[in-house]
Amino acid sequence: MTDYTHRARKRFGQNFLHDAGVIHRILRAIHARDGEHLVEIGPGQGALTEGLLDSGAWLDVIELDLDLIPLLQQRFGQRPNFRLNQGDALKFDFARLDPAPHGLRVVGNLPYNISTPLIFHLLEHAGQIRDMHFMLQKEVVERLAAQPGGGDWGRLSIMVQYHCQVEHLFNVGPGAFNPAPKVDSAIVRLVPHAQPPHPAKDPRQLERIVRDAFNQRRKTLRNTLKGLLDAEAIEAAGVDGGLRPEQLDLAAFVRLADQLSARQPRDGEQTSDR
Ligand code: SAM
């Protein structure tokens, strides 16, 4: 049998888990079961993959690094519940794996350089996803789980909490990885809401409002939203325009987004001068 040895690559964000205690704790938090459908992003050398397959659940893995493919194939290719997908998780169409609503369980010790765009990509498939468990940079988990009023509350917190319930499960120190990253890490659980608790008329308008509001987070809403909403519209949303964006909760941002929807023509509608 060929023995594949692999040198960790920085450009693929490769920090491989080697601490058996941490691996066990992550697997316990995920608690995969026979009959479920899991997707692991970035299986690497298989630190989590083995335990996930042992659960009996069906497992799709998505790995970008071509050099890891033979190693994964050799280690797990014989397992009947294993499927290897070589490619970029950022471009992967998760909907094609399981069209059943709320079926997929997505997990991964994510490459930190792509974790935020990957979460936004997954939110587009939130309807297919039952839950997600990720290892991320600790600061990112703190932003995901943040509450209004502090410096961590921002675009990532609001857009993820619009779609998901967020739980910061536990922290993991650099020593659990090889090579050790320079930052602390943490495990987060994201559970997509069956129905958003504060549904926006058009979630794309929520994205616009939140992006503009936090572009200059030190300024008042009256100033940062000038290009989108006038003072009257901000007031109609029941929001004090003199506040800074980090002082507003999700429900208030949704009210602002709905004001924007009410003032903008919908897709396909023509504006007229008459
Ligand atoms: N799961 C393994 C572990 O815990 O030891 C490896 C985790 S390592 C932090 C991240 C993994 O994601 C690497 O195997 C890397 O090659 C892979 N990766 C990086 N970018 C990716 C992408 N865009 N799509 C899929 N996998 C990617």
C-alpha cells in the first residue's frame, strides 16, 4: 500500500487536528447518526472523517487540495457510506446533494481564510441545511454570536442571525493543530431557522442596509444610510437616526430594510416619470 505523506499548505489554510480529546469533543457535539446525511468541508487527512463515518451516517466530503485526494481515497474509499468530491466548497452546489428541505448536516474544521465567504455561500442553501458545526477563528465565532451594543456586532452577526440560531460551543487552543495556528479557535453550531423570527419583505434589502450601515460604524445611521433612506423613512421604521449601527438589534434593521423595500420598485417593475 502506498504511504502518502503530506506537508501542510498555508494557501489552503491547512492546520490539521491531532488532539484526540478535541477531535472526540467535536464529534460528540455533532453527534452524527445512522440515516443522516453529512457533508464535511475540507476533510484534510481525515481527522474528523473517520469518526463521522463510524457513526453510519452518509458522508460527502469536499476537498480542494488535489494532493490529499489519493490519501483520502486510500483511507476511506472502501467505506460504503463515503463519497469524495474534489473541488472548491465556495463553488459547490449544496442543493444538488439533498433536495429534501432541512436534510443536510454540514461540518468542518474550515480553512480560516475562506470561512466568512463560505458561511455566506451556505446561507444561500439554508433551506437544505439542518445544522452546521464549524471550527473557526475564535474572533469570528464571537462576531457570529454577538449581541447588539458591542464592537463584535456587525454585518456577519446580523446576516447569520437572520438565518440561523448561533451557539458558541467551546474554544480550542493552537496546540490541538499541526501546524499550530497563530490564533485561538472555537467551535460554533449554526441551526437555520425554519422561519426567520424577523422576516424581511426582501432579504436583499436587509443586506444593503446592513452593508451601508456598517461601512462607517462610528457614524450615525442618519449619515451612513443617507444614500438609501431619508430621515422620514428612518423615523417611519421606529428608529432613532442619531444612533450608531451597533446600537440597533436585528428587528430594527429589518424594519429599515422594509422601509427600503416599500420605497423601491420591485424587480421587473418599471419606474415612470408620469
Ligand atoms: N479537517 C481536517 C482536520 O481537521 O485536520 C483539515 C482541516 S484544515 C484547517 C482545512 C482543510 O480544508 C484542508 O484540508 C484544505 O485543503 C481544505 N480546503 C481549503 N480550501 C478549501 C476549499 N475552498 N474547498 C474545500 N476544501 C478546502
